[in-house]
Amino acid sequence: MKRHIILLALFVFVRIATGQTLLNPGFEQPDTAFASGLHGWRSNRLYETGRDTQTRHSGSSSIYLKSIPGKTFGAFSQMVTLPQSAIVRKYRVSGYIKREAVEQYTGIWINVFEGKNSLFFDNMNARKLNGTVDWTEVATEFFVEETANEIQIGGLLVGQGRVWFDAFNVAEIPVNVEPLADSLRTYLTEALDLIQKNALYRDSVNWPKVRERALLMVSGQTTYTGCYPAIRYALSKLKDNHSFLMDATTSTQWAEPDPEAYKEMPLTTGEILDDKFAYLKMPSVSSGSATMNTYFANQLHNLLDSLDRSRPQGWILDLRGNGGGNCWPMLAGIGPLLGEGVCGYFMVPGGEKPETWFYRKGASGIGKNAITKVSRKPYKLHQKRVPVAVLTGPRTGSSGEVVTVAFCKRPNTRSFGEPTAGLSTGNQNYPLRDGAQILLTTTIYADREGVLYGSKVVPDEVLAPGSDGRDTALEAAKKWLAGLRK
């Protein structure tokens, strides 16, 4: 039976002012008209950012990002207009980075656009640029299709720490056709074959052109990793916004993390609100480890057990920060609240028989195959079919949307908040010969009544956050639950 691993690493950046060339690449010109405090550079204002005249690689200043408690990432960038071209081009973006106690990673990020459509994105997350390191040059090379008209370039910091950037440079470099080893040609061909055969939107792609470009991109490469950009290019042409390549190192860490990693695993939190309502906040689950996934599901059963002792009038499940990962520990953990039986489907419109998602006796899985199961005695709520309010938002994505859809059409359930991220499609994992995996969108989510989604899941009551900071979705959820008792 196929196993679907559904993940999402989502950063949303606002497109900003466009210029013909990269403005102020050395971060020398201050300008308070820009959010970063430097001419040409915009900031998303999530982390502290600005000009630093004391710490610099060259010239008179650099730009820095410093984390702020409660925020998860910060970034700055600018748009550069590309000249028109009749052929594919290759660019190199480089710069110097100094790191101080970086918890997760930092890097130079780029986003290549054709109008409003992203053709290529990279943020160096796979390079693991963390810790404390003095000034180091980093660079990335990438191909740009002839239809591309803009590149967004900037720096980012994910997690806690501080980082400085200096001496950015953008240059077009020659596209050379060089020999390719048979092993790499076979590797790339196998990857393209499985994408073309299995992708949900495979019929929308000009495959002869994609294959030609992909082979050009790997020209002269000597390692399997050198084929990754070409595979990512092919996946981008599907325009499903969900398929992606997981490199060999990340795939190993996903399946076989450090034995002690479960101790730092984000877990579901909960409390009793207003002495009436049980509130749960479920995070993403970024692991393919059976041990870690069972641990997550066990903890959630324990939490349900603890909160249920207060005999709450209703339950509130907050998925607004759940951006994806692995849906099976989420479903196994929340199962007592979800209810026994089929709770959704992976479907292909007009295709073969859909695959069911289920929760039964502490286990979640597909069809008849359990994937994640609690190791403790499965918990059963004191009250059957308790009322449940589900909170969603734009950061509810992928596997978070699996849980959202699983609660759709559940009796005594209502959703509140904003529409989800729009990644309600199922990814199937296809291993490659070097240990990397292609996570390929092959199906669309459907609820327990067979209603298809495939894009944003719109809650029953659409509520934007209050301008005064009020949590309007949570307030509406409590009001609805309270009204059921009257």
C-alpha cells in the first residue's frame, strides 16, 4: 500500500519594488524610507534589522538580522528586473555571511518570477548554515528560463540568533554544454520518468521541452546532487505548489533522526478555557520516525485524557500554526476526538478507487494498513460525539489540511478563522538511488462524504483577526460552543 508523506516548508514574502540592477549590494547607503534602513532593501519587519557600521566584511557597513522572541524568521530582499531573452540563462548570486549562535539556518534566498508565478526558489536551508562562523562567502547558481522577468534576492534567518550580510553580487554566467556521465543521465531520466508517469498534473507539462532543459541543467555535473536543480525545475513545471525534492541527507534525518530528538519534538499543548472549553493547539510533525510519531500520538492521547477529566462542554482544536509534516501521528493522536472510522480520502478525479484515511482503536492509516499507532491503551472520551470547533488560517497547510478535512462533515463540528494555505493535495514519496526522495503530488483530499478540495479549505465562519488584536476566531468558537448548551 502506498504511503503518503505530506510536508510543507512555507515562507510567504511580499513582492517589492523593482529595479534594473541590484541596488546598494554592499549595504553602504542608509535610507530610512526603506524598512531595512538601507536603500533598495525591504524587510518583512519580523526580526530586528538594520545597518551595522561596526561589523562588516568590506566597505563601511553591512546589514544584520537579529531574532526576536516569539517570531520564527526574518528576511529582507529586493526585486531585480531581468532583460528579455530568447534563450535559457544561468545566474550566480553570491555574498558574505557572518553567523552568531544561529539556531536553525540562514542564507541568501532567491525567487525567480514569470509575472506572478514563481519559476525557481532556493533559500539555502539544505546547507545548514547555523552556529557561529566568521565571514564566509556563499553562492548559488541557477538557471533562468527565457520567460522569467524578475528575480527577488535577499537574506533570511530562521530561528534564534544573529547574522550579518555583505557584498552581494548577481552575475550572468555562460551556459556550457559538457559531457554527462551515463550514471547521472540514468539518474535524471529515472526521476523525470516517475514524475511524468505519476504526477497529478502531468498532462499540463510540455515534457519534451522540460527534458531538454533538464539535461542542459546537469551538463558537466559529476554527482547526483548536481542533478537536484534539474529535478526541482521539472517539479516546478507541474505548478501544484506542493511537489518537492528531499535531498539524501534530509531524507535520512527524516527517517532516522537522532535517538534523543523526540525530547525536543514540538507537542500539542492544551488547557481549559473559561472553566468550560478544552483548547488544543496542534503543531506540525516533521518526522518519518515511527518512534517519534508514536511519541507524539501518545502525548496527545495523554493530553485528551487529562483535559477530559474536567468534563468540558466542548473542544477547540487550533490548527492555525500547523504547516504540515506527517499527518499520521496527528490523526492517531487526535483520533478520540475525531471519532472511529473513515475520516477522508486521497482521490484522483476520474481515476482509480480512492484510498481511505481512518482512525481506529488508537491507529491511523490508509485502507486497511495502520501507519501510526499509540503504544498506550487508546483513550476514549467520556462523551461521544462531543462538539468540536476547528480553527484554521493561512498557515494551516498540507498535513494540517489533512486534519482540517478529516473534521469536515463530522457531526457536531464547526470551523472558524481564515482559509487554509491551499495545499490540500496528497504527496507520495518516491525514493531515488542516492537516498533522496521525490515527494510528488498525486491525489486530492476529499472529506468523509467524498467532497473534493485541492485548494484552500474555507471555514464555516470566515473571520479575520481583529484590528485591535482580538482573536475573533477563538471568540466565535467559544460563543458557538456555549450556544449549544442553551
